[in-house]
Amino acid sequence: MITTLLEREAKSLKILLILLLIPLFGSTMYAQQKFKVVLDAGHGGTDPGNLGNGYYEKNIVLKIVLEVGKYLEKEKDIDIIYTRKDDTFIELHERGNIAQKSKADLFVSVHCDAFGKSEVYGASTFVLGLHRSDDNFEIAKKENQVIFLEDNYKENYGGFDPNSPESVIGLTLMQEEYLDQSLHLAALIQANFVDNLKRKDRLVKQAGFLVLRNTFMPSVLVETGFLTNKTEGAYLNSEKGQKEMAKAIYDAIITYKKQIDKNTVVDIPPPVEKPNKTEPEKRIIKGVDFKVQIASSSRKLNTEPYNFKGLRGVERLKIGAHYKYFYGKTSDYNEAKKLQQEARNKGFDSAFVVAFKGEEKISVSDALKL
């Protein structure tokens, strides 16, 4: 009897505690929308990819992608979408469409490289951009030639010519908004290849890959190594090599997600309807400036409203070789969230809140602790 009474009191206390905590932790009581990653195994079906040393690129990259998927499937807050899970030919534009329809947060395309000289080896990671060298153009051209296997390639790609550097320029404009995030993910992947697996560093590069054209999200194309190199080809064709490369890609995705989570705040509906529509209280953080990052570009744009869909007061800041564009500036976090929504309403769907303490960028979560 005494035990039953104590259990009832404990249960009542637990319920009371939950009710008291709801106003404090409101949004965290609801599960966040899962982080979606599209994994794209290059080539497939009638398109074998490169055949260096008799290996089939399409088979190797599929095995690597499926291994990445196995790792990611253990993460409860991540959804995985595959462009292919078997030996199927998927058109380049359809790979992008799969990513768009799923509203993915990341797109990762995996390939193997080839070269006329067998001594060339090493791994590289690409983002969409203008060719910085003839070598980059040649790599992209080989991957883009796949469109000629498609029945309606003229209809799907308009006047695009894989053999023309000029055709690539138009591909990069829509992806500028995601360039910063794409470069960040690419750098994480490349660092894992070089530091953890001791692969030769062929750097993070920009090139005009068609498969990245319609992926309006952070996107990378990974060239895991050269099948035309006897040693590297054998490594990539081995179970050991495929698992190691997959683990390196997986680790980079997890690191990227953790860093993004620290610097962005996901909007989640409150658990209960508010009794009135009064304005939220101010949440002023002294010594911190909140801004809304709306774009990142390699181009220096005039900050007039006509360049930013009518938004006024856009600030441009050069960081490294790229320019970041911020909308608004306030020490009130709730006001910053309003500015974020304004930017999204204007079409900057990936706009997110960032925080600065003086000239130093800090995570939003750290800023809110202040």
C-alpha cells in the first residue's frame, strides 16, 4: 500500500514537472524535421563510367554509396535518399530532380576518376563553379558526356554543350546561394581523405558538373581516386578501400550537420496554442549582433535592393575569397527571427540567423547562453 502511494505521488510529480517545463522548452518537445541527405552513385546501367584497369566505376561507386548509407541509417535524425540502389541508369537531370523533390539538405555524388597516365592518383572533391583550370574542365566534361546516352538530352538540357566551357557559366548562377556551405562540406570530406586515410590531396575544386546543376542545396561531387592507377584502382575495388572511403564521407556529413545545427535554429511549432496573439517578448543579448545570412558568392555584388529581391540594408562582408551577404542587424534574437522570415518570404529559402560578438562570428547557441 505504501509503495503504491509513493508511486502515485511520483507519477503526479512527474506530470507536474512536465507541465511546468513546457513553457520553458516549448519547441524542443516536438521532434525536429529529419536532416535529409541524397546519396548519388554516379553512372549505372548502360553507362559503366570509366573502365580503368578493367574495373567498373559504376559498381565501385555504388558499393561506396551503399556503405555511406549503412552508416547514416544508424543516425535517428537523418533520412537517406538514394538516386539508385542497383545497376540502373539514371539521367543526370533526374538525379537533381530526386534531390529537389525530397527537399534534401545535402547532395553527395560519388565517382572514380581516370587519366591517360597511370601514375596519376589521389582524391578530390568538387563543387559547382566556373572551371579554374583546363584539368577541371576535362574532368567535368567526361562526367557530363553521359547526357548523350539520354533519349531526350536536347529537351532536358537545352543548348548545353559538354564540350564548351562557355556553356558552364549559366550553371553556376543559381547555386551561388549555397556555394559557401558546399565548399565547407567539400573541405571536410577532403580533409578526411587526406588526414585520416592518407590519400594524395588533389584539393577542393570548382567545375561545371551537370549533375549538380539542379541541386539547389549544398552539393558536392567526390572523385574518390583514379581507377587508371594500378594501386589506387585495386584499393577502390577492394572491400577495405570502399568501407574506408565511405566512412570518411560519412564522418564529414556528420561533422557538417553538427556544425550547421550549432549555427542555425530550426523553426518548430509550439506544443500548445497561445491564448492571444501578442508580440513575443524581446530577447536582447547584450554584446551580440544577430544578422541573417542570405547568400554567399564568389562575385562582388552591389548591395542595392534590386540585387536582393527588394531587401534593403544588405551588408556585404568578404571572408577569404568569397563574399557573404547579410540582411539586418539586431541584438534582439526574436527580431532576428522576424528578419529571417522576411528574407525567406522574398525567396531566400536557405536564409539563417548568425551571431557576431564584436567582429568574431560565434554560434547562435553560444550567443543565446549569454
